[in-house]
Amino acid sequence: MRVLVTGGTGHSGSHIIPELVAAGHEVTGLARSDTAAAALSALGAQVRRGDLQDLDGLKEAAADSDGVIHVAHRQDQLPSGGIAAVAAAELPVVLAYGEALAGTGKPLVAAGSIGSPGNGTSLGRTATEEDPALPVGDEHRGTLRARNVVESAVIGLAERGVRSSVVRIANIAHSTTDRAGFLPILIALAKEKGFAGYPGDGANLWNAVHARDLASVFRLALEKGEAGRYWHAVADGGIPVREIAEAIGSRLDLPAVSVPLDELMLPGHFGFLANVVTQSYPASNLITRQALGWEPAQPGLLADLDDGHYFPAG
């Protein structure tokens, strides 16, 4: 299959491309710079120069492919407009794919968020693949829900003859190449403060997936995923945040310390994560495993932390 991949040099994309190549697919990656082009070539992909602002170019590239995997975002919009601006800029992109692929039955697999249907508190249970993305106007999580309009648009393309689906990515995607995810942030914060903090009793749950297992979900969704479906790239369905803090503290030889809930917003406590660190996101992968035949094969989050690559010497 000839597959167009956007975001191929990012953490997820840099694992998705080798996964596709190993399975025999011919991959073309979108690159907007010489550096990105070189990185894509090193991963085994052909290179198409362009960016997400060139909608005509994206439509042409999608029409020339047998399927599209979209994991890129307009991160340039983040400093000025936040997540809402990123989502607003991405919506025309997925709609452009829809125009190019309408009526073809070709697959479009887009990245989504495991938080899109809500957290454990708002749902009152573990999130499943059958839970739709909640409306943007829902009060919970505010602007973070702005991305849900993109997910809903992708799912809606199924009605236009596109085999579209969304892979909801776990809160924490971990691997030996993770440089900017939640774990590096939490580790840096622990080093700065001299302790690995967790909110309250730390019983709230975060889910996780190894980036290589995440890549296999995208490949399977591309190859055989049904139209209009959500998939959960979640291996660890819910790990208490306290246990994550304890694992980080153990590797750094620092204590794991509870941060009282009424102190979370004080300067230095969790930084920009203060608004989300108390949330609980238990999530199931049962439907994804059954429908796609996916079985996580890589180390879980705590095992990956114990491996030590997140804590280089010196």
C-alpha cells in the first residue's frame, strides 16, 4: 500500500514509518525542511516537500496515495492561540483529505486524544472505544476539548465513503526516543524540586503505551480498521500517579512526596500540568485488541522507567 504520513519525524511518526516499512508498505512522508527530509529518508520513507498550510498539495498527495496516516499538528499556532488555535488550523487539513478521498473507500487514520470522551470522573467508569468525543462546549477540560471537533470531523468522513478512523493516543507515550513527553517533564520537575510529587493520595490513574505498540495500532487501523471507529492505543489502562512518582523517585534517589490538592496551583508544583495532573483517565483497549488483533508487545510504563534510559548518567 502507498501510504502518506504526516508528522513522520515526531515521536509517534518516527515509530509509525518503520512499522509500515517493515510490513511492506511504500511510505511517503511530508517534509517542510531539509532536516525533516533527511530524517524521513533515514526512516525509510520517500519524501514529499510541503506543509499543512498547502491544502491543495495535501489533497494531491492524498489522492496519489492508497491511504493516509495523519499525526501532524500545527504546533506553530500553540504559542499565540493555544490548543484551540491548533485545532482550528487542523480542521481544514482533515477536510481536505476528505475531499481527496471521498467515495474511494481508502483509509484515513488520524491521531486523537484518549481524553476526548472525558475522564474517569466525568464518565463514572473506564473509557472505551465506543465513547464518542464529547462536544467542544462541554465544560470539563475547557479548551482541551477544542480538538474534539477534529476527531468528530474525521469520523464523519465515513459517511462520505472514506474508511476513516481515529487512534486515541494514551496520556503517556514512552520509548527510548521520548524527549518531550509527560515523563521527561515529570523527571525534570523532580530534579528541580528535589522530590517526585504526586497530587493528594496519588490514586488517580493515567494510561500509557509504548511508542512501538502505538505504531502497530496505526498500521492495523490502516490495513483493516472499519470506517467511523475509534481505536485505543493504550497498553497500561490505568497506573496510579503515585506509582509513577515512586518509580521516578527511585531512579533519581529522591523521595516521592504528596502535594496537597490545595497547593497544586502554587508556583513550581507541576508547572503547566497542574490543571490536568489530578485527572483520572482509566481506558480500555478491549475493542481495539479484538477488532484489529492488536497485542501490546513492548515494556509497560513502569518497566520502561526501571530500564533506566530515561535517566542517563551524568
